Amino acid sequence: MKLWGGRFTKPTSQLVDEYTASIYFDKKLAAYDIEGSLAHVAMLGKCKIITTEEAKTIAEGLNIVASKIESGEARLSEEHEDIHMNVEKLLIEEVGPVGGKLHTGRSRNDQVALDMRLYLRDALVELIDLLVHVQIALLKQAKANMDTILPGYTHLQRAQPVLFSHHLLAYAWMFQRDIDRLTDSWKRVNQSPLGAGALAGTTFPIDRGFVAEQLAFEDVCENSLDAVSDRDFVIEFLSDASMISMHLSRLCEELVQWSSQEFHFIELDDEFSTGSSMMPQKKNPDVAELVRGKTGRVYGHLMGMLTTLKGLPLAYNKDMQEDKEGMFDTVATLRGALSLFAPMIETMKVNKDVMYNAVQRDYSNATDFADYLVGKGIPFRESHAITGETVLYCIKENKYLTELTLDEFQSFSKKVEADIYHFLSPEAVVQARNVLGGTAKNQVNNQLESITQAINMNKQWLEVKNERLANRTHQASSY
């Protein structure tokens, strides 16, 4: 007999049990389910809804069940549908009928919403910490490459030279925005839905604030209907995760390109590369390619969750069982990618000479020639045309701008003087962009200071949240 089977005259079909059971995946919530149950039963005892002795017996039983689940001794069954009913069934087997009092004043609807918030709260802390480590790896490479110049691209065409450190810091700022989004979402995740019941609250004199405090929640969900039906926090996380995946994928695309023989700007460490079963010379950037490839599955989970919720009336509906697998898989996907990313960036070899040679063998200093002419009093549109004609001449003569003689320069404009060669050097071109956010060395140093401050603030946020979570009365035994 099901724990809810009193109204039924015959058991559910085995096919229905198999199709509707969520224990196959929501067993991941076991520690959180017990954590929430410990706080709930403490509140039931405090409010004298059950006796102090009953609360103590149930709490002891829950701790035993937690140990048995963690060790693998306990058998979780599809017959009991989900982790909540499995835990309750195991509890009753452990302490007897008094275990049935645990569910007083709550529903699986508010229970599962609680478990998911507890799970996601821990996941946010972990993922933010991993993102900070990626930022630190980028920062180390940026500091080591303050004099490394490479071609900057637009439309995958050589555009203007930039410092490699400037390029890397662009990603550090992307990940900072990702961290900002995750930390901002914390306040929407960190609200307790427990006490909302199935949809309308409960008739028992519960203390929702006490439970929230026990579990280190900062607030409670104000509306019981919203509390059990809200999965905005899941969608928000999946959206933030999609953005993180997109940023990782963009950087991976560059790592793949840069490590090719055509570029040879970098070489990924052997630990983060693979070979070919047929071609012995190959060194493939498989980690970067797979991180890029897994972006699609994260996007898919976001679209799946949006689609699941778009037509649901209030309050809880069985469709919402689909909220977990995508969230679990997204957390696992990001955890895997970010754990690899920091050491992969930190250990990559930067071929500085190859990058520098590249900027000497292109026309990425053409804009600076136009700016040089503007400095000589020629209107920009006219200087743009002169520069275009000069580049066309270079292409026909198989030369680069700095290979032209002064006479050749002056055939296009008499304003050109001998200082043009210094003006068009890669170092001068980079240093000329001495504006806030530009690629000049002192501006990049300013960026380094700013991103370091941001990283330190991220660390402080993590320290505060970790301390807060560590001090909660009941804690999940594993994650």
C-alpha cells in the first residue's frame, strides 16, 4: 500500500509506477530532504504539534536513515515514487508508526521546492568558487603577458594589435558578470517555501520563520500558491548557466583556433589534450572542443524548463517533476567544465614570438596611419582614403606598411615624415590606445587592479555565505 493509498481500491499499474517515479534522479536530493525534515520536525516539537519525545525519536531516526542512504545500505524503491516517500518509508521502518508524524503540516509540494532550493544554494556557492578560480588563472596569464602583442580581430579579419593580457581580461570581465548574476540570484533562491503545504498553507500552528532560520534561509516565500509552483529560480539559474556556457564556449573557440598549426599562438598542456588513434602527430584540443559542444545541452535544459512551465495553471502539477534532471545535469556540466578550465588556462604555453611576428606581417596598423595623417591636419575621411590607397599599393607590391620607403609613403601624402616608422610599430600602436578600457599597458594595469578588487569581493561573498551555511542547525551530510 502506498503511503497515500487510503482513497484507492487497487494498486497503481507497474507501468505507471515506472513512468511516474522520480527516485531514479531525485535521490540526489536525499541529504537535502533529510536536512529539511530535521528542521521541520524540530519546529513541530517546538510548536508542540508533536511531543518533544516524538520529535527526538524522529530526528534520531532521520539521522540513521541518512547514514544508511549515504553508505548504500538503504534500498530506494520506485514503488515509493520519490525521495520524499522513500525517506518517510525508511523512517517508519526505523522508528515505527511515530515516523508517520513527520509529514504533519507539510506536503511533498512544499517539500520538493525546499529540497531544490537547498541543493541549488550549495551549487551556486560551488560554481561561483570555480568561476573565481578561472578568473585567477586568466589573471595570472595576463600578468605574465603584459608585453605580449597579438593581432586583434573583427569579422575574423586582422583589425588592430592588442596586448594578449587585454584579450584575456575581456573574458575575466565576462565571468565577473556571470558571478554577479549568480550572486544576485542568491536572494531569490534563498527563500524557504516550507509551510506552504500543498498550495494553501496548513491548519497547524507552525513557525515558518523558525524553520527558515534553522536552514539559514534569509526569507520565506510570502504566498503559498507561489511557493509551491515557483520554479523561476531554476529558470534563472539555467539562464545564468547558459550565459556562462556561452562565455566558456567563446573562449574555447579561440583556444581551438590559437592552438592550430595555422595560428600556433598557444599550445595547450599535454594534460588537457588528446591524440588520434590513427594519426600519431596529432595533438587535439578535445577539452576545449567538448566544453564548447556541451553548451548546447545547457541551452536545451533552459528551453525545456521554459516550455514545461509556460502553460501550467497554479499550483503544483506533475509536469514540474521535469524540473530536476535538467538542473542536476547543468550543475554537473558546469562543474566539470569549470574544474578543468582554470588549470587548462594556467598551464597553456603562450608563443609570444609567433604572436608578435603575426602583427608585423599584416595591415593591422593601417588605422594608425590614418590617425597619423589626421594628426598632420588631414581630415579623417581623406586620410582614410589615402590609407586605403596605400594598403592597396602594398598588396600589389607584396609589402607591408613599415616596409615602404619614405619616398613611397610620400607618393601618397607629402605630410608623411620619418617618424612614421615608429608610429606604426606594434608597440606604439598598442600604447597609442591610452584611453579608459583601451589596450595601452597602463590601462591594462588599471584593469588588472579593478579585476583583482572584483575577485577579492567575490572571495568575501563566498566567505560570508560559506560561514552562514556552515552555521545552519541542520546540514546535508553530502553533496
